Amino acid sequence: MKKKPICANCANPYGTRKTTTQTFKWQKGEPPPKYRGNQVVVRETMIRQAPHNVTGSIHGVPFGHNDNVAERRLWDGQSYYLPYKPFCTLRCALAYARAAHAEHIRNTDESPEQREFETS
Ligand SMILES: [Zn+2]
């Protein structure tokens, strides 16, 4: 499995696993069907336990009175949700930008005040 990336500012691992949800059912008294794909099962959650008075469908899976219904969250082992890559948060992106800016000021003789006068 792929490890979480490291934030370019604070060096902490970050990111949320991108998962998909699979709904499945099985008859009361039988063992629940095992997952047979090549993804990682992150969590299984029971939605309805037989017997119950409701029939219908959940996420396109029809169920009857004696069906158990559950959901499993699957992860491909690689994909992360990383909206601020390569940073964990906008706060870290801003801190990094300010530090880079301060470093730039140190490396040139220009002070921020001088720059303001030059451009206005
Ligand atoms: Zn960070």
C-alpha cells in the first residue's frame, strides 16, 4: 500500500484515502459474502439486519424481509484526496510562502519597504 505523502512545510503525513462504497446483501442465516476484489476493505457497516418490515433498495441493490444489507468501503491502496498538495492545509501553504518570501528578502538587499516604494 502506498504511504501518505509528506507535507512540504510541516513534514507530517497528510491526505484522505479515496474510497468507493459497495452495497451488498445476503439471506438471514447465511454467512455474509466475502469480498473478492483486489481492493482494500476499509470498513464494513451493517445497514439492515433481517428480519425487518421494510423492503426496497439501497444504492440500486434490492432487498427483501429476510435479507441482511451492508456496505463496504473500498480503497485501491494508492489514491489519496490531496486538495492542497504538496501541503497538508492552506495554513501550511501560507506559512511556506511567507518563509520563502522572507528568505528571498534575506538573500537580496531589498527590504519589503523599498519594494513597496518602487512599485507605487
Ligand atoms: Zn503541513
